[in-house]
Amino acid sequence: MNKNIRIVALCLAASMMISLAACRPQGQETTATSETTTEATTTTSAAASETTKESETSATSDDNGLPLKGCKIEFKPEDQRYHYDMDLKLDTSRKTIGGHVVFDFYNDSAADWDKLCLRDYPSLYKNPKNVGYDAGVKTHGEITEITNITDGRNNGKIEMTRDEDVSVVWLPLATALKPGEKMTLSYDFVATIPTVADRYGYQDGVYNVTNFYPILAEYTADGWSHAGFYSVGECFYSEISDYDVRLTVPEDMVVLSTGLENGENKRSDSKTITIHADCVRDFVFSCSQDFEVVEGDYKDTHIRVAYTEEDYPEYYGKTAEVYLKASIDSLRIFGEAFGEYPYKDLEVIIAPIAAGGMEYPNLIIITKDSYAAEEDEESQDQIIQLEADNVVSHEIGHQWFMGIVGSNSGMQPWLDESFASYTEYVYDVGVYPDKSDNERLPITFKDDSSDEEWKANMTESGYIPINRPYYDFDNQFVYITAVYSMGKDLLIDMEKAVGREDFYAIIREYVQENAFRNADQSDFFRVLYKYAGTDNKELNSLTFKYLDDKGQAPAA
Ligand SMILES: [Zn+2]
């Protein structure tokens, strides 16, 4: 998810070309000597070469076992993936999505499972308070109906219960599922799609159908994870699965989804699309009868950008073209830095949603900014490019940090949001190599010590630790500033401490080690210190300032 860009974009829309340099943190005023070097070398930065030991331990060559630039990211073996088989129908008259699900999985933990936990997020829309709305929601949802829940091992029916948090659904098992044991769970469901401009909702002819079916929660060392839902933050946390979906929609609906369409069966007023997705954490789709689509390719990946024209066909058409280019650039730059995007499709939806953008496997949603359509052409172009460079790149960055490397987005939000925010910078360096560091976004607020909310969250070091669970931040402002802005700063400053190419190589190794599993922050720190060394004073001082547990770093 991306929130901060709204502030930036609105500033530009009002022709308030604020001085970005004035907002930059002090730590970034020093421009690395190799800042504008476009071609990678294995040379370490000045900071990282403080000691000879660091240059030995933070090498980027394959001699040291670090993956090379642009390396491939292999899918998890098929027998380790779960599998959802879904027959779905979008009912546009009732605004519901529902169908039959057959879910094959196994107990991937060392504990017996005497119950399962499903997450049912659409039920939260029954009460707008749950999802953070207090006005403007035209219709609220109903609690999702989940019926015919069956344990395939004995064809026994399962009686579900819900927590007070209605998104938490418990399925007691008559016979516990043993470690390694397989099971087929089947159920029917019908969920209401609220009429609201959101990542899950219907607005202006566009359906964003995400986090919509009851999905198995993640089992952790503390049991089933069922963190609370946040309208600004995230709580989504699931296992890598394959999906076979047959989706029935009105005949003239243009559908973009996770995975690849591999067939279509048309009837007089409806059609059923067959979709297969390999090795993803979720299945989502967006659709509209009014979607226009522009398309392009990067290597083996086909990219589609969908938008509705409304009253400004030229403006939205231009926006889609710029977003397509930013998508291709993102796949190229991130593929080289972190390992090649392993999927054959990427969908970019331009639609009205509350946040600046939202990420899902193979599909991102970028908010539709109708305010900009009435600006003069020069302002329009600036706004479109700014959103492409920051929101589109951020959400595509999530394909690596959320999609490929999963994490607990409620308990350790920095592992996906700080990293996705850092990818905005990586993109900026890749697309605009000649910019000076002072010309680069982001704007950060970490030195705004006059703010009372900020002060209340600060530690003695004068920073807000970013690696906290969502609920440990006092409010959305502090959460966004810490996890997005400061998290981005931390990773940029780590890059400067270690050296750009070395840091990319370390992240590549982190991605390779954790691809298609759920990582913990200790997985990142282990790789970081293994290859950057434990005696990099600059690095240690960063972790000391920014991280609650000092990033498990050695004493500074
Ligand atoms: Zn994000």
C-alpha cells in the first residue's frame, strides 16, 4: 500500500513546487561519489571500504556465493504449494462474489492442527467502523455466508465459529491434522462487495475484488495468525498456493486478475473465464465493462494497464501509457537488482481507491486521480510522472517484498512497506541515473521533532523504531511516517553504508533464500550481517537508531 504519495501529488497539483532538498534528512546530504555511475561494478562504496575486512566480506561476486545481477528466481516445488480450485460467480445485480472452493493443503508445521483458521475480510464491511469509514459508504456488506464446509478426509461437515473480529473464522477438526498430513477442505461462500472506492469495493463501474474468499490463515510459532484488519495498514498473511479458477462474469466484462487466462466459455449474457496462477499468495481480480487496456511486454512478462475514460479519455489514456512504461522500467530495474520477476503477467489497474495504491500478486491498483485531469497539460504530465515514479514503482516493488518474499504484514510491516518504499529509490536511481541525491524523493519527516505525536513515539535516540507491529504505532501518521518514510531512509542509508551494488547483492541473496516462503526480519539481518560484516560502524549506528531490538546487530 502507498499513502505518502497523495501528499506529494496534491502539493504538485496546487503548483506548490516545494523544495525537496529542504525536507531531506541530514544523513542524505552527503552524495556518494558513485551516485551517477550507471554500470554496476563490484567496487565497494567509500563508506563500506572503511576497513579492509568489510571489502572482503561484502563482495558481490559469485566467488562469495552471492547471486548475480538479474538472476532467476525459481518457483517453489509444486508438491510444497497449496492449491485452491474455485468456481466463482460475480453477481453484478446483487454485488456479490461467491462460489465453490476446493482447497488442497497440508500441515506444514511441527504441531498437530486440531482446528483451522480462515480469514474472511469481506465480513468486516458489515460495519464501516471495522474498515475505517465513518461516511460515504453507500451500502455496507453482509456477513459472508460460508456453508457446506467439508473435511475431505472423512467427508464430515465442519461447524464454523467466528471471533468477535468477524474476519476470524474457526473450523474445529474432528480428527487433528498431523504434521505433513494432507487434507482437502471444501466450502461454498457468498460475500457482498461494498459500494465504496477501496481495494475491495465497487465504484464508478469498476469492481476491485480482493481479499474476498475465505483463505487459510498462516500458522506460526504462536499458533494461527489472525492480526486485526486495518484500513491503512495490512494484516494479510498467507501461504504460497496454485490457483485454478473458473470465473463467471457478464459477457462484456473486461477482467484482469492474478494468473493467466487460458480459456473463455461465452454464453448469451455471461462468460466463464478459466485462469491459472502458479506460486502466489492470493488470487484477486478487477473488472469493468468500461475498461480500456494498454499492453506491453518486458522479456516474458505481459503487462496490461486498465483504466476507464469517463470524461477525460485523453488524460487517462496518457496516464496508462506512462504507467506502462514505469511498469516495464520497474520490472527491468528490480529484476536486475533483486532477481528477475518470475511471473508471465502483471496487471495494473487504475481505479478509485482510498490509498495511493495497493499490491496483490501479479496485480496492483493505482488510485485514479480525477482532480489532475483538469490541470493544464504541463501540470498533468508532472503529476502523472510523479505517481508513475513513486506509486507504480512502489506497488511493483511489492511483487518482490510481499509477493515473492512473504512476511507478516501486520506484525512486521516494515519488511514489506519499508522495502517497497526503498524500491521507489532503486527505481529512481535506475531511471534517472544523472540526478544528484538531493534531487531524489522521498520527503521524510524524521527530523520533525516539534510534532507532539512524533515526540511521544520517539526513543532517546530521537527516532521512532520502525520494526514494530502495526498496533504499536500511536496513529496512522506515525505509522506511515515511520514505516514508509523512515524505513525508506533506513534502507537508503544502509545502501550507502554498505555500497549500492553490494547492498543489491545482499538483498538478492535475501530474496533467493526466502523466495516463496514467509520471512522474518531475522532472515534479513542474518544475510545482511553475514555479507556486510558485523563491524561496519555506520551500519551498526543505523540499526541502533532505527530498530527496536537494534536489528539483532552486534553492540555498536
Ligand atoms: Zn506499500
